[in-house]
Amino acid sequence: MTLPATMRAVEISEPGGPEVLRLTDRPVPVPGAGEILIRLAYAGVNRPDALQRAGLYAPPPWASDLPGLEGAGEVVAIGPDVAGVAVGDRVCALLPGGGYAEYVVTPAAHALPVPEGLDLEQAACLPETFFTVWSNVFMRGGLKAGERFLVHGGSSGIGTTAIQLAHVFGARVFTTAGSAEKCAVCVALGAERAINYREEDFAEVLRAEGGADLILDMVGGDYLPKNVKALADDGRLVQIAFLKGAKVELNFAQVMMRRLTITGSTLRPQSDLAKARIADELRDKVWPLIAAGRVRPVMDSEFPLEEAAAAHARMESSAHVGKIVLKVA
């Protein structure tokens, strides 16, 4: 297959708002050892992309400066030392960056087959959220059947994924959302109770239920002491972002006396091996559930690549429910 020398891509012209995203031409990347080149059909839009655009989340030195952490398409070239993936395979993949483009390279071990029954648009929404939820809720957080699980931002891509996975694995799922309509979506996905945070105190609701055994939080700020209050004794809090800030006053005496665990992670800086291990678990434990129709990405909207700024504005408005994608080809 003869590949073009250049490709369309969206770059960050300077740190700022959505308007700094600019369509440009870039050289088509070349896969190195252990890597594959994917001709993307769709790319997922995620909060870390917006943080990178704003100058608050620099890519690792080895990664592309282009935003985009997930996508789906066709493998068109493979580098040395790649096994298990062939040219022509339809895959979705976790990306180190560079997803807002027609072609992208990523480690072959971070690519998964498009699940049976899903199109490429839906598949592009899987990697970033499913890698994040699986690694933090199940691998790090240790969620078990019968436990009470609280996820904030239930109508987000992370939230809709976490609700479904926790429900299908037998947990009692609670969530927060900002409107009656969003709460209804969360309940339909498997939440036992969706708490409108504009009207109720989620900590009081969870304490009345016996406390949360596990909380997944991306809000931070004043949610941190409320999360501690909402936890059951021996409960675990897993932090994956800080939309309301990373600094807060917290009474750690409660952590000690009630034997609480506070942990967290970010996905992008982790080693290729760590991400490959997450991919292996997803392939074995989650992909069959997607193929069976028991778990599905919740889709919000689609924008053409050249309208990436509008996609970012949609995401930052918090009006969306589920995932936003860019149509690349």
C-alpha cells in the first residue's frame, strides 16, 4: 500500500480556548519497533485534550504534540517486532497523542479489535474511557459484586462507562449528575440511584445507604472532604482528575480512624507495559460483554475534523451526555 507523504491534522496553535485548534498538514508518521500505523476513521474527544489545548497538560516528550488519545480505523503499516496485528485489521486504540489526524502511530499492544456489533464511530469511543475505568475501578479500586459504588459525573463518557461496567459486574451503583434528564440516563444505564447534585447532598445520601465502598471522582476541590464523609469504613477513594482543583483542606484523622484508602492515577504517563496489561484484561473480561450487547458506549455527537473547536466547546459546556467524536475520514 502506497501511503501519502502528508495528512490533515488539527494542531494547537497556542495555549487557549477552543478557537486555537487549527487545521494543518503534517507528515504521515512512520511506525517504529512495536508500533502500528492506523488510518483513522474517527477520533474520540476527551477532557485531557482540552487541558492540553489550554496549556495545562503537556504531552510526554516522546508523544506527538497533536491532541487525541483514542481512535478507530484500519491498520495500514506495522513496524518491526509487531505480533498479533496485521495490515488491514480494524482496530480501536489507546494513543499517546496525535489522534486528531488522518494517520497515527501507537504501540501495537495498545490496540484492540473493533468489538463485534460496533461500528468504527462507536469503537473510537472505547479506549480512553474503558482503559481509565477498568484500571481505576477494578484493578486499582478492587470493586466487587455487592459493594456500593459511587461515580461522579455519571453522564460523562467516564461516568456512563463506569455505571455500565459496575452494574454488569454486580455492584450497587450510585452516581451524581446535574439535571433530571441526565439522572434519568444514568438510571437507565444501571444506576440504582442518580443524585442531582444541585438539589441533594450526595454524602448524606450515601451515608444513609451505609456509605460507599468505592468512589471514583474526577471533580476534586470541595468534593474531596465530601467524598471522605460519603465513604463507608474501610472505603476507597480513587481520584482521576481535579476539575474543581487539586488543593483542599482535608481532615486526615478520619482517614486513619475509619481506615480509608485514597489513591488515584492518570493514564497517559504510565508505561507501555502497564497500558498493555490493561488492554489484555479488557480483551479478556470486557470485550465479550460489549460483543454481547451488555455494555455499549453512549454517543452524544459527531463533528468533522475541521470543526474540532466546536467539539471542544460542546464538551466544555457540559451539555453533552456520553462521548463526542471527530469524523476524520
